[in-house]
Amino acid sequence: MSLITRYLLRHLLGVTFFVTLALTLVIWLTQSLKLLELIAASDAPPGMFVKLVLLTLPRFLEIILPLSLVTAVLFVYHKLIMDNELIVMRACGVTHLSLARPALLLGIVFTLILVALTTYISPRGYAEMQQMRSHLKSEYTAFLLRDGVFNTFGRNLTVYVRKRADDGDLLGLMIHDARDSDRPPVTITAKRGRLVTDGESPQIIVYDGMRQQIDRNNDTLTRLYFARYTIEVKGFADNRPARWREASERTLPELFNPDMNVRADRTSADAFYAEAHHRLAMPFNALSFVAVALACLMLGSFNRRGQTRKIMLAAGIVILLQTADLGLLSLAKEHRMLVPLLYVVSLGPFALALFLMSFRGEQALHALRCRVQRSSSEEVVA
């Protein structure tokens, strides 16, 4: 590895790490507020919040890594131009492709990382996060205990709360519990109560109430007055039907091989097919974004006052490519014949930018520029 390559790689890695860390923290902060609200409303253990936040990271990195890399390329190479370092290297005979090699090598590494993220790590993490959210909504039911209505959990437990106090206490409770099929149903009334979490099992603790149950031996109603009584609220996650997983929750083999015995899978087969190919094509966006940024900065004349126009052009092309990628994915889910275009959008800009930075590409651009100037001169003379 040459001295120039090591020099550029060191700067690119430093800026990429800083931008990635900054973007990750910003996105984490905005997303964690929603998760924190869910955890706080459901009285779940704090450890679940940490796990949910960590599971969202791979999905964010799919977007953050390409943007961080292209930002680092624009920053580092623009700084080299303004410090005249790039101009000196070009004057010493260093080709455009030699100058672009460090950024392209980093782009290849990021592409491999993105392949691992999009094909396996991210869908597995997202699926587990959705499973945990579903678990929270079924097992940690504080936010489901609405006052003034009959809250039904499963088929055999109904809880009525007259009012929820500001301190979290539940006032005026009536609970009908028929979960134990071997015993008669139990009806509990209490003046107040509170939902708490003991380990991972939520419980409703009620105070100053009465427990009523039919005695099957003599068909009489038995009453038990209590100062404190505990009802466990658990077990519904095991009884509820399996949740259908969306395309974003499935790994690459699962997308290519949906279960045709499931109606939802059959109707979504084309969408799964397009999503699978998009996950294979999308990682190459990192290479294309880098190549586009390099071509915009290094081709053409250098302006000592800055390269604002070139940076804006590179940013505009990157945004356009990202928008085209997402828009084409939506169309490909409806029309399978458009799936090959996903690879064209991801790899086409990389191939074109690489050609333009080659010797033949420079010659073609120079010839085109001369032709345009000649045409302009002829129009002025005419």
C-alpha cells in the first residue's frame, strides 16, 4: 500500500467514524423517545428499553453508513483541493484512479458490511424488536388498562377500572378471572389497586376488596374479604396466534422461499422477491455514492475559492439516486419485470463514474468540452 493511499485512508476513516457516530446518536435520540414512551407506559423492566434500542441499530446503519462515507469523501477530498495537495499529486503524475483508490477500497469494505446487515443482521434484529413490542403490548398491560371500559385480556380475564389516579393507582376495580378451567370463575372487587412488575410477570395488586366464587360442592356463593390481594397477568403471549412477519423482518433465504401454504405469503410473493433483490443491490450504493462524489470533485477545473458547486452537484446526484432506489423498489414490488433495474440504479453510477475517472474517460470529457466550446464560439461569431 502506497504512502498516498495510507495517508488518505487515515483521514477518510477518521471523518467517517465521526460522522457515523454523530448521525447514529441523533437518530437514536429521536427513535429512543418513542421506545421510552412505550416502556414507561407498560411498566416493563429498564433492561428491555436498552435491548430495544440496540436492536434498532442495524436498521439505521443501512442508511447511515453510505451517507457517512460519502460525507467523508466530500470533506477530505475538498480539503485536499483547497490545500493544493491534490493539485500537487496530479502534477506529479498521480492518476485520478490512484487518488480514488483509498475511497473505493473503503467503499468495498462498507459494501461487504452492508451485505451482512441487509441480508441477515438487520432483518433478524428488526424481527426480534417487533416481537418484543408485541410482547410488551400483551404481557405488560399497564397502558391497556383504560379507565371506564371493560379491558379484556385473552378470553378469560376482564378488568374494569373506574378511574386512574395521578399517582398511578387504579380506583374502583372489578376483575373477572376464568382462566383456571378446573375451578369456577372468580370475581374480585376492590377500592384501589396498582399494576406492578415482579421480574418479568406483571401483577395487579388490589387493596380493600372482596373475592367471590361459586362453591361447586353446595352451589353457594363464597365471599372472602381482604386487605391485599394479588392477581398475575401473564400467559397471553403463548395463546395468541402467531404474528405474520413482514418482508422487513425476513432474512434473504426466507424472502426467496416464502411459505406458499400461507395466504399472506402467496399474495406477497412478488413483494418478497423484489425486497430480496433490493437487499442484494442496495449495498452497492455505498460504492456508487463514493464514485459519484469522487468524479464530481476531481474532474474538471479546480477553483481556489472553493468547490461548492461540485459538492452541491455530488449531493444532488446522491439524493437523486437514493430517491430513485426507493421509488423503484415500490414499483418492483408491483411489477417483477422491473427488478433488474434495481441493480442498474445501484451499479450503473459506479461504472459510469469509474469510466469518467479513467484515462479514456478523461479524453472523452475533454473532447466533449472542446466540442461544446467550439459550438458556443461559432454561435457567438454567427
